[in-house]
Amino acid sequence: MEFLDHFGAVFTWSSMLILCAGTIGGLLLGATPGLSPTMAVALLIPFTFHMDPAQGLMLLGAAYTSTVAGGAVSAILLNIPGAPANIATALDGNIMARKGAGARALQICFISSAIGGVLGILVLIFLTPVLASWALKFGPSHLFWVAILGVTIIGTLDSKSVVKGLLAGCIGLWIAMIGSDSIQGVERFIFTEELEGGVHIIAALIGLFAIPQVIEMLEGGRKDPRRTVFEVRRANIWRSALETVSKVRALVIGGVVGTVIGLIPGAGGQIAGLVAYDQSRRFSRNSAKYGTGESEGVVAAESANNAMVGPSLVPLLTLSVPGSPTAAVLLGGLLIHGIFPGPDLFQKHAAVAFSFINSMLIGQILMLIFGLAIAGLAAKVIEVKPPILASAILVLAVFGSYSVQNSMADVAIMLVLGIGMYFLARYGFSPAPLVLGIILGPIAEHNYVQGRIIGEAQDGIAPYFLTGWLNILLIALVVLSLVYSIVSEIRVKRQERAAAAEAAS
Amino acid sequence: MKKIAIAAAALAVALPAGHAAAADYPTKPVSLTIAYSPGGATDFQARIVTMVAANKGLLGQPIVILNRPGAGGKVGWNHFASKASTDGYQMAAYNVPHFIAQSIKFKTKYNIDNLEPIANWGADPAVLVVNKNSKFNSVKDLAAWAKDNPGKVTVSGAGLFVGHHIAYLQIEKALGVKLRYVPHKGGAPALKSVLGGQVMAGVNNLSDSYRSRSSLKILGIADLQRDKQFLPDVPTFKEQGYDVDDSSVNFRGIMVRKGTPQAVIDKLAAIMPKMFANARVAKQMRNGGSPIRIMDRAAVQKMWKERQKFLTGLLKDL
């Protein structure tokens, strides 16, 4: 309970001011497509040069928590996930917004983010010593199976049919191979100089989600320029809170999945939301409603990707090993103030370490307050006339993809992928499985290659990947996930056939 | 007509300014391209060493960091060596031996002949580390075990042709044994593999290993002398009787494109070492655990040439 002693440092005027600034700034940065939490934190570090260590870290902590949640705003309202973590949020959230429930979707999203976020930070505070060594146990073979587990959900994710989902996933895997491979430096599918660095996930994400929409809006806009597409109904905060809390199953699944995935270094919080969304759908009584604007999907996705924030710092704070790109950037932020994370961090720099963690806890609450405050207003964005909204999205898309690596090549890649996706979408393909392929391909490949090198030096490749309780547990999960997909597919088909037979008779 | 007049006027103003460029250079902010992602060690250090650039007596203009990562630095450096301006307003950070090794091994648009070093700010030697619970207590233990088990000692490092990999190649040669290199995506994951016991040993940065020293054993430094500031007790490889010199030390500094006016290069070469030596920069670098090593232009030119020669030989039969 030592962290309680250090709350004093957070509740001073100057600290609260920094926390509020960090939170509001983080929400805005997060809502801008292309500005991922990693970049937002990296951009803020120079500002902390002149602050005292505790306050500098408070700013970074607050910004980290709120950018993760901020990414959901553009995902819900514009169907452009601000970062890969928010893909799952867009699946149901955007449909809710299109049905006029944008404000409610945002409120539910912020409330479930805060619940998941607080849970994650509590895990960080109480279980860090226990979990740190566990997190380190994940080697290449385990990460490979985690990635394969992710691949098993590709087929069922937001597609009209399993086959189209898998096809889209394969296209994603192929796109991920473009560029130099990360281990040998071998060049693959590089036809022009622009593709030398490969396809950056953020550029792909923006292109695949935003551009098809822009084209559709412009199509519709020409037909009837005065039309407002979506209405925005007012939503009562308390009703949304009650609705969120009543989705206990989704919250629990989101919280647990987010925490576990956050802990695994290298798995990337990018897939926490998607895995939680998928699991929540499988265990839900109204799983058929997922993908049609079901708030439960938003709850699962957002609670998971904020629950990931706290645990992703466990290996960093205790072992000085950053488990995610954002954690790596935060390590820089800690070092600049002379704070070396490690087993003795909480003894040597208790005040600073705990005010950092406490600021993330308070940051979650502030994020909730500010988030709810802007929800109603932000939702009005989609009342803007389609041609104007389309132009605004296009500007954001170009700006967002350029800013990631200061490269016009990324803008071109974004546009090409986007236009391609527009045509694919007409044939019932969906961008989510495609993006999942782009994310999981490199994780699976990289860890397979590494595992092979290590396996060859030990007892062989097969024993390295197939033995050990952690490998077997993960393989069992993969098999379970596959069996479940097949069984549910058969059940759906049987129901359809029965319904058809009934209609015929 | 009016537009042409304005353009002509603008040109008339711009032209003399162009001629006098070197004298009052710089009149606007200068950019520094980093070929790695934000938050990495090079980016982190570059932001520190350039933070006082706008001070009087130094550049008098701020330095803006531009990250252009991809393909292990190749994207950023290729772009710089082929597209950057040669007026001194676009600089880039170099990582030796990384960019030199790449220019030898791959078809790149950059090499030491089309780039001009300005000054060096830091040097991070590679160290050989093993897990705290490892059976190896010295380089000798590791060499003896590897002799009986050729190819069984897995050694992690930050990727191919970076300083870690060069150090690994040198160590393997000096020990006269067969090891197995496991490339990772950056230094942090490579160190994680050592801490998590996925690999038996690792070559990593001195600074990062120093921070994790409570869960590691640091067996040797690949440099000519010990590190007195951070690790005074860790011997060099030379001291332990293995022929590993400082060729793998990761040097970081600033360069411009060839073709930049000599006057601008001279001016930058005079200012940059002063900027790196600034007291505030030194303090932040120390806090970050990043070793400073300031070298002037002549010293860096010499170092580049030596590395080019050494790496060409080392990588020839790889």
C-alpha cells in the first residue's frame, strides 16, 4: 500500500495542471490519425527536459494513458482507428455512430477504457514483482504461437464469409513481407525505391480504413450535397455508465486479455483489442449482433486496450526491459531524469516511481472526465456535410501518414492501399482481417526465424517449438480456437439451411 | 505581370543572400535526419546534444530532428545521401560501424566518400553479457565450453552489420570457436533474450547492460580501455588475452552531404564540438547513462577511413 503515501505529490496545483494538460493533449493527439501513443510520448519527452523528474514523468504517464483512449474517438466517429490498438473499437463503434448513437458509443468507450485502465494500473502496482519474471519467460517459440493464435481469429473477424476473411488476411501477410526482412536484411517485393522501407502499419491502417470511406462519401455527396448522413442523438451519461457496467462479461474478458497480452513483451498491445473483441463475441449470448453496432464489442475492445497500458510497463520498471515500443520511448523519458529502472527502482526512487504510477491512475480518471465532457460535442463531427467531411478526412489521412516517418512514400502507399481496399470492399472484403495480417505476419515470421536459429543450436527445431508447458498451452489454445470457429460455422450453416427449408415449405 | 515582378524581386533578394550564405550561415533552423525511430538510443541522444543549438555563441538557430526510419537505417541514409540539400541546412546523424558496414554489404546510395563528417558526440562500446545464473563466469569459461560444443552457444545482438554483430564476429574469431549469432530487432529485445534465458549470451551496448547489471554478468568490453565511469571492474578482451579491438564501438555524430560549401563545413566543424561539450548537454547525457566522446572533424575522418578498411576485410568472406 506504499503507493498511497505518494498520492500527496500528485495533488498539488502544479501537478494537477500538468496532468490536465497531458490528458487533454493526449486525447487530441490520440484522436489524430497517425499519431500513435508511441509518437505522442516521444514528441513530449523534450518538454520534460526542463521539469523536475516527478512532474516530467507525470506528463508522460498522463499522455500515454489518454492517447490510447483518444485513438478511439476517430475510430468510432470516422471509422479511422487512430492506432492499431483501436481497430476493434471501430468495428461496432462506427456502426453505432452511423445509427445515431455516436455520443453513446463515445461515452461507453471512455467509461470502459477507464475501468480497464484502472485495472491494468492496479496490476502494475500490486503484481509487478510476481509477474516480471513470468513476462521474461516468453521466448521466440511462445511469441510465434501467440501470433498464430491471432491468425486463427482472422477468418471470423468482421467478414461476410470465413473464406473472404482468410483471403484478406493473406493479402495482409503479403503486404507485410514487402521491404527488407527484419533479420537477414533480404529485400522482398521492392519494385520502387518508395517500398524500400516496407509498408508502415500506420500508413496501411489509415489508407485501408479512411480512403474507401472518403470515396464513398464523395460519391454520395455528389448525388445530394445538402444531405446530412448521420444524426446525433443526445445520450445520458448515467445510462451509458449503467450500460457499460452491465456488460460484466465483456469487461472481464477485456480486462484479463488486455492485462495478459500487455505483459508479454513483443506481442504488441496492437492485438489486445482484437483478441478481446473476438473472445467476447465467442462467449456472448448475442454474438450474432457483433458487427451491427453492439455496444458490448466497444466495451470489450476498449477495456482491453487500456488494461494493457499498466502491465506493458512491468518488465520496464523492474528489469529495465521495455516490452513495447511505447515502453521503450518511456525508458528514454526516465533516463533523461537520471532514473534507471531496475529491481531497486522502488527503493531508490520510490517518490518518483510512485508519482509516475499514481499519475497514470489519476490520468485514467481525468481521461474519463474530459472524455465524457467532449463526447457529445465530438460526436457532432459526423453531422458535417459529406463532401466537407470527406475532404477533412483526406487531409488528416495525408498528414497522418506523412508524419509517421516524414515520408511522401508513405502517403503514396496509403493512397494506393486505400483505393485498392475500396474495390475489395465492394466484393465483401473487410479491412480488419487485412490489417491483422499485416500486424501478425512479421511477429510470426521474425520469431519463427529466431526460434529456428536457437532451436538448431539446442535439441532441434521441433522440440524447441513443440515442448514445454507454455508452448503446449498456447498450441492447445490455437486448436481450441480453430475447433470453435469450425463448429460455429457449421452451426450457422445448419440454421440457415433450416430457415431456408422452413421458408420453402 | 504583377506576379512576375514579385518573383523577380524575390529572386533579387534571394540571390545575394545565397552568395553570402557561408558568412551568416545559418539564417534559419537546421534539420538533423535520424535514420531510426523516435525513442531509440540515437534519437534520444541526438535530441539531447542538439538542445542548446539555438544558444548565442553556438549555431544561433535551433536544430530540428527528423526521423526517417526503415530497413535498419538504409531508408533514411539513402534518402539523405541522394536527396538532401548541400547548403548546410540539412544534416544527418551517422552510426559507425553500422552505416559503413551496410554500404560495403548492400547496394546503398551512401558510403564514406559521398558524406562529410562534422563531429562525433558519443561512443558506446559493445560488451559481452550472460545471465546472472549462467554457468559462465568469464570469457575463458565461455570459450572452453564453446570449444567442446561448437555452434551451441547462442549469442543475441541488435541485428546484422550493427556494432554488436561486428563485435560478435571479432569475438568469434579471437576465441577461435564456433558460436551462433541470433539477430534481434534492436538492442532492447536482444538484451531481453539474455535476461529471459532464451539465449546463452549476448553482445549489447555498455550503457544498456550497465543499467541491467543486477541481473547480468558482464564478461568483457570490446574497447581499448576499461570504462572508468560506469564499469571500472570489467576487463577488456585484450586484458583477457583475446584480440578484440575498438572496431565495433558504436560512434554517433553529425554529417552533411558531399558538395556542401567548405566554409559551411568549417563553421559547423568548429561549432558542433563546442555544442556537445556544453555543461547542460553533458549533465543530461550522464543522467541518461550515455557515454560522451567528442571528436573533431579530422579525427572522425581518420576513424571513418580506418573502419572502412577494417570492415572491408572482416566482411569479405561473410
